[in-house]
Amino acid sequence: MDVTRFRGTTTALVTPFTPDGAIDERRLRALVDWQIEQGVDVLLAVGTTGESATLSHEEHHRVMDIVIQQAAGRVPVMCGAGSNATAEALSLTRYAEKAGADAILSVGPYYNKPTQEGLYQHFKAIAEATSLPVFIYNVPGRTGMNIAADTILRLSEIPNIAGVKEASGNFAQIMRILAHRPDGFLLLSGDDAVTLPIIALGGDGVVSVVANEVPALTSRMVRAALEGRWHEARELHYRLLPLMEANFIESNPIPVKAALWLMGKVELSYRLPLVPPAQGTLQTLRKLLGELGVEVVN
């Protein structure tokens, strides 16, 4: 299984909604085209940034279908297919494979706080249910539990568990995985602001929020780092860092969707319990986008 095509910049796509809250298929298709034109390496459909938590199963399937169809093989498409119920994760995984996804991203089970053995059995069951590469998503800040490095390394022995999106913020854990992972097992940053140091330690790229707004600049930074052009990568990192941080002034994806609205690419539409951003957040985003040379139309 060649997973090298998942190195680089994966954009964690937002899911645009119409003003009445339906999936905005036209704008989603336009985002897919624009992202590919701007040079990103991979697209992620229905991750956290895609508001997967408030999509029905039918809508989850529909967003997968749209992104896969619109990408049309131009870049790989990874699909968010996780759940805290293993049976539900298996169902989403099977649908994604049938729809033509290139890989699965499966988040650690949230709320029910399984043991490390439970986590191992959960991801093992998912891997056995598909022939696709499976990427584990470790994000303790959202799930309430950490997938330990030793559990990740144990899972890495399963042939089609291809990598981990690491958003623990724990560099000791990240370095342990990097130091002991088998050949071909990818570690992707799950946090834009630490992508550069993770690549410097041997990581393979990022699943990115900021790439929604500035895909070309993000891709340039990641590519420069992966190719060892550290001066260029560091310069781009610090140029992008204020926007990376602003994307988390309020809960993701509130700011990034607001930025895309300022750019005229989506409606300013969310699903409860997410709400539109405060005026101060909009002002900050407008300023930062301007400083990066991004045209603001709203």
C-alpha cells in the first residue's frame, strides 16, 4: 500500500450551508475546484472542520459523494468516517469505500472514554472492514481521551492502518511515534501552528484548517519544509501563524467559515450549537486576510 500520496497538505474542507441550513452543493463543488487549482495535495471531506457532528447520516454520505465526484481523481480524497460507536464508524467507512474514497480518517471515540485496549479493538475493527488506508485521528481536546503512543504503534502493525493525524499537542508522544513507527506509517500534524516543527522532527504533512483560506501559501510552506528548504518554510510559517491562531479565537470552524464568507466563497451559515462569530473576530479576520493579500468582498 503506497501512502506517500497522502504526504503534504490535506485541506480539512468546510461544509458550506445555504442561509436556511441545507448543504450548499454549488459552493462545495466550487471550493473543491479552487482548492485543487491552488495546489493542495489531498482533500478531507466531513471532518470536524466540515461540521460532521451536526450532519445527518444521509448528509454525511452526500458530502462524501460531492467531494469525491468533483475531485474526479485529480487529488486523493480522504473521508471522515469516525464515531464513538464502532458499528456506526463501520457503516460510514463502508459507505466511503463504496463511494470511491481514497482513504478514511477515523477520530478517537469521544464521550464514552474507552480504555487503550478498547481503542485498539475499535480501530482494528474499522481496518478489518475496509481495504482503504485508515488514518487515526487523535484529538484529546475534543474527544476527552488520548490515544497513547504505544497504542498508535501497536495499531501501526495492522497493514492498512496508514498513519495518524496527531493533535494531542504532546511532543513527547509525537516523537515516540516518529522514533518507533514502521516504514510507510505517516504522521500528519492535526494543528496548523505546529506543522513546521512536526515536519522538522520527521512528520509527513498536515491536515489543515488554514488551507481553506490560503491553500497556495499553506502548500508552499509544507512543501518547502518537506524538501528541507527551512528558511523559506520558516518565513512562510511566521507569515501564516497569525491567521492559524485566529482560526481558533472561537471554536473551529466558526472563524474559518467566517473568513471564507469574507472572501465571498460561502454563506455565513452554521448549524446550532455553532453560531456566527463576534464582530471582533470578523474584524481580526478581515485584517489578517488583508495582510496576506487575500481579497475581501464582505
